[in-house]
Amino acid sequence: MKILALAILAVALLALASLFIGVSDVSWSTLRSGGDDGHALQVLLVSRVPRTAALILSGSAMAVAGLIMQMMLRNRFVEPTTAGTVESASLGLLLVTLLAPSMPVFGKMLVGAAFAAIGTMLFLRLLRFVPLRDVLMVPLIGIMLSGVIAALTTFLAYRFDLLQTLLSWTTGDFSGVLRGRYELLWVAFLLAIAAYVTADRFTVAGMGRDFATNLGLNYRAILALGLTIVSLVTSVVVVTVGMIPILGLVVPNIVSLTVGDNMRRSVPWVAVLGALSVLACDIVGRTIRAPYEIPIGTVVGVVGSAVFLHLILRRGRHVA
């Protein structure tokens, strides 16, 4: 608990630092003096605070979504970006933009969630027809499915001149987060809380269909609940700030090495470490080329890919 408390303190410190990083001059002195007709305070309340809140909410929710997928599939190398979930959500958002551009954001989120669920179910269906002799076959199949869906989405976006719109969903970027444009992420946070409340059921379901059924649990209902949470979280994050790759893969694996596979114990750790990782990567992206900004999707992708390769090589050494 002491380490978790320290991690929460680190999140708070990074969140505080995030409030004062950016092109506009926002500091304690400018806030106290109230110079420039309160411009610094306005930037803080309209841009910096919403951005920091969005970072924490999206990071924790996507990490928990990755944990749920890994428990449901009993595979430590799957998450929404390696199972076709994110790409399916992007396809749904693109189609609703083409067919119903005036639909409210909440409606677009529901459509994206429906497509994310369909894409994930298609992924689960494909796994039944492939002999899974190695755990790495599961993410490889997911990556190939993601590539096919992404290719179709890109073709449609190119055909209807919506590549820029598609880019805003496929590249995580918090630079456009303002007050009034991030509040949907609180839905993802509530879903993460729901995952914690039902964590024991997910833990039992992660032991297999027969084991869960013998304990009197409805395995299909638990699987549907997990799929719903993952789809909604993915859709909310994609429609609000874009795709954050690899996060749901790396964070649960790191937590699993220290905490184990008990989901009730893991969820708080995963949520805190997910928020910590996103905050740290965002600060790096905003400072490494200041005053320019590297999208957080790029930073998380580079760091996450390196950790992903380390996990694969580490497993290979253990098998050898």
C-alpha cells in the first residue's frame, strides 16, 4: 500500500507539473499578479486543467480495458490496439461521420462502441479457427485483423477526403482538449470503477469457461460485460483524444509481474500506473521540442513498443 500511495503521489506531482507546461506563460507569479487581464488563469482553467484531467482519465481507463481483455482471453499480449478493437471503433466513427455528420458526440460514441464490440467479437471468432500453439499467435492474429480494418478505413477516408479527420482518431493528441470537449472521458472513468466492482468475476472467468461455470457464474454474461466495458472505453477515448497505442498491453504486464493475477488487487495499480505513464509521456512530448509538441500517441508508441519487445524477449529467455 505504501508503494501504491507513492505512485498516487507521483501522479499528483506530474499532474501539477503538467498544469504549468506549455507555450502560454502560466506560473505561480502570473496567477498571483493577475496580469494580462487574467489570461494566465483563463488558460489554466480552460486548457491546462481539462488537459490534465483528460490525461489521467484516458490513461487509467485504457490501461484497465487492456487488463480486462487479457483476463478474458487469458493472454498477456492482447489489448484494444492488438485485437482490432480500436480500428473497428475508428471505422464506426468514420461511417457515422459520412452518413450522419450532425449526430451528437454521445451518439457517435455509441456507434463507435458498437463497431468496437463487433470487431472484438470477430477477433474472438477468428481465434476459434486457428491452432494456438503459441501465446504470441493471439496478438499476431489481432494485429493482422487490425491491419485489414485499418486499410478499409483508410481507403474510405481517402475516397471521401476525410484523412485528416481519421488522423485525429488514430493519433492520440491532447493539444485540442479544452473545457467542454473532454467531459465524455468521465464515462470511461466510471466504467473503470465498474471493472473494479466486478473484478472478482473477471478473475474467475479468466480461469476458463469450465471453472467459472462450476462455480455457478454465467461465463457468457461476464464475457459480455467485459466486452461492453472495453468497447465503450475504447470508443470514448478514440472519439475524444484519439488512439493511445500499447498502453493497455504494457501496464497490465508490469503490474502482473509484481501484484499477480488477482484483478481486484491489480485494477488500482493498473489505473494509477496507466495515468502515470500517460502523464509522463505527455510531458516528454511537450518539452522535448518545445514550443512544438509531439503527439502523445507517438511517444507512447515508441516507449511501449520497446517495452513490448522486452516482454517478448524476456519470455523467450524463460522458455529457453
